[in-house]
Amino acid sequence: MTDAPAPGAAAPSAGGAPRRPGLKERAVRRYRQLPLRSRLAMLTAVAVAVAVAAAAAACWLVTRDRLTEQLDATLARQTVSADTVQALAGKCAGTLPPGAWVKLPTDYTTQIVAADGSVCTSWLKDAIPAQRSDVDVAAGRSDHAIHTTPNNDGTEMRVLTRPYPDVTDASGRPVAISVATPMAPVTRPLNQLALILLIVTGVGVLGAATAGLWVARAGLKPVDRLTEAVERVARTEDLTIRIPAEGEDEIARLSRSFNSMTAALASSRDLQQQLIADAGHELRTPLTSLRTNIDLLVRSEQSGRQLPAEDKQALLASVKAQMGELAALIGDLQELSRTPESGPGGSAAVPVVALHEVVDSALRRARLRGPSLDITAELDPWYVRSEPAALERAVVNLMDNAVKFSAEDGAVEVDLRKGELRVRDHGPGIPEEELPHVFERFWRSPSARSLPGSGLGLSIVARTAYQAGGTVELRAAPGGGTEALLRLPGAATPPPEMPQE
């Protein structure tokens, strides 16, 4: 087997050598390594740079178009007289006497364009090569042409070409007249504008980066406080730390969520510590008694003085009862510590359970534990979503509680109607001031501490009811005794199983 490459390492190429990361990959990796403030400032600067560059480009293009339109309008207003054209034609044909040249405005270049592409330029001006559009005008295929072309000296010229039917070349073909002027009146302001826009863009980008860094620092102060609080909690395990949360923005919501989380963790830890302390206290009594009884038995064997048979049997029975109490206490603790998702089902959907069948099974066990009791039941079908084992244990705990506090020949009434399970006994009842504590872990009524039990039974019932979306209540029954009410929401009845052939 070959080892897989480590995360972030360069993958091997086809030849076996490691592939070096490209420029883009290195840039992305370095960007991700930057602090959040730097990344926010960089993104702000880039966004402003793109916006300013787009605005500057649009401004430059609009200005260029407007200046070019003005230059074209100026060229269109220029007229060339017939005498000038005739003189220029004579110059081109060589028929103009020496010195008989016509002086034209120095800012404009005038030239004749023939249909074959040849040009004849005015005096003291550099010729401008004819373009295809100029030839089309001279040949009569177009009514005008306007374009920017460098002359033989390399100067950018704006050229306007129009037909001139009154003049022909040596072959008798019509020609066109081009009037041109340098592009300097357009390019000079554009260059100055480009420089100004570049400076403004640079200043804007620097200002945006500075403002972005300042905004990032100001905006991330709550995040810094939250980070410091989390690091302090991780370092000191002090869950009492709270972060001031003001406003309704995302940072405030995150701070409140952190405060809620630490409060829940602190409460969970307190409950865990309380559970451990209570479990240790409850375990100490049966272990002490168990140790005392075993010491008596060991001492009797070591000293050779045998205990009377009745005392020995009583000690063994006490040891057995204490072992049973320990086993029940450990089972209750395991039930309380088990999360709803644990077990074979994992995180699968909670199954639908027939509550009336669970109650019927619990009734059979209750009749075995209280054979002298008159236990009556009326059960209507009802289905709930719950863990079957947890639900059965909760119902059994309610039954056991009623059996334990009933007189020897007493009665227990069990009713299940519309999702409400009522278990009523005719025992001594629970004092009104003790009812708020009956579902607390390890709490036991002073009058019941001599009876067997761990004080966790009703806590398990309350936990199971909460997980199933229901409620449980204990109250004084009319005429004496205690009435337990377990209410669970119903679920869809499961489909009947198909008979197997």
C-alpha cells in the first residue's frame, strides 16, 4: 500500500515527482493565511478599485467621444473652394506654373484622393495614405468617410473625405477631397484626463484600503471579545463568563448564543456534579451496610465461632437485598445517563409503540410484586413514539411506586384513555409541600426513606415523558392516596403485519 499525500501537500504527477502548486494555488493559499482584517481590507480595496476603474474608464470614453464629435463637426464645417481644388489639381498634374501655389490654412491638410488610391497633398503638408473608405468615396461607392490615420510623418490625423465631382484625374475619373487635422486637440486633454483619473483611482484605492482596515477593526471588536472569551473558557474552564450583547445584528446574536451555550454547559456540569455527589451519597449507605455484614461473616469464619443459623440467614438475606439495591441503583443511573440517540437504533427515527401493551406488561409485573393488592385496569388502545425500553421502565416505575405505597390489602386503579395514563393508589399520599420535589433526582420523602428504592424512579419517568413530548404529574387523589398522570401525544397507528406463508 502507498501512503496518501498529506492534506495541503502537492499531489504527485504522472511521472511520480510531486507536482508544484501553480501561481493561482499559491496566491489562494497565501490569501487564506492572512488575518480576517487584512482580507476585509483587501477585498474593500479591490472592490473600490474595480468601481473607480470602471467609472474612470467610462468617463474617459465619454470624453473621447465628445471631443472627437466636436473635431468631426469642425472638419465638416471646413469648405474647400473651387480655385483651391483647381490649383491643387494643377499641382498634381504638373500644369501649375512655378510659384503659383495657393497658401492653405496651416492647421488643415487638404489632398485629392483618386479612385486608384493615389493622393495629391497640399503644399507644405505631409501626405496621408488613402484608406479603403477614402477610395470608396472617390469611386462613388460612398458619400463620405471619416477616420483617424497617421500621416507619413507619424502624426495622428482626423480625416474627412467627401466627393468632388467637378474635378477629375488625368484619366477623367472623379476624385474626392480629404480635409484632415491633427488629433492633438483630442489626445492632449485625454492624456491629461487619464493621468488625473489614475491619480484619483490610486488615492481612492489607498483610502478604501485604509477605511476598510479601520472598519474591519471596529466591526470585529465584538468578534475579538468573543474569541477572547472562548479562549478564556478553554483555558480556565470558567463557564460563568458572559459577553455583553447589544443590538440585533449577527454579532449580538452570536454573543447571545455563546452566553446561552455557556449557561447550558454550566447547568449541565452542575447537574453532573450534583448527580455524582448524590450517587456517592446513595451508594455509601448500602455499601457500608454490605461491608458491615460481610465483615461479621468473615470474622465468624476466622474466629471459629459460628453465628446462629437464624442470624447467618438474616445476614445473607440482608447482603442479598443490599446487592439488589445496588444493582437497581446502578441500573437507574445508567438509564438517566443514556442519551435518547444511544442504543441499537442510534439516530434513527423513534419507533411507534403500543402504549396499552406496555401498560399491560407492566400490570403483570405489578401483580407479581403486590399479590395481595386489588389492581384493576381499563386500557384503551393508544400509540406513541418513544423508545420501547425507556417507556416500559417509566410505566413500571409508576406501577412500583403505587404498589410500594399501598396498604397490604389496598387497591390500585389504572386507566388509559386518549393518551392519558392514570395510576391511582389508596396509600398515605404525599404532603402538598413535597409534591414539587418528587421528580428531583435522589429525592425521597422523609416518610419513605425506610422503604427500598433509589429515589430515581420518578426522575426516569419525567425524563421519558419529556423525550416523548409528554408530561407527568403527581397529585393528591380525592379521598386519599396519590394519583399519577402520564400524558403522551399519539402517533399514527402502525400498519398491520402481513401474514407469512
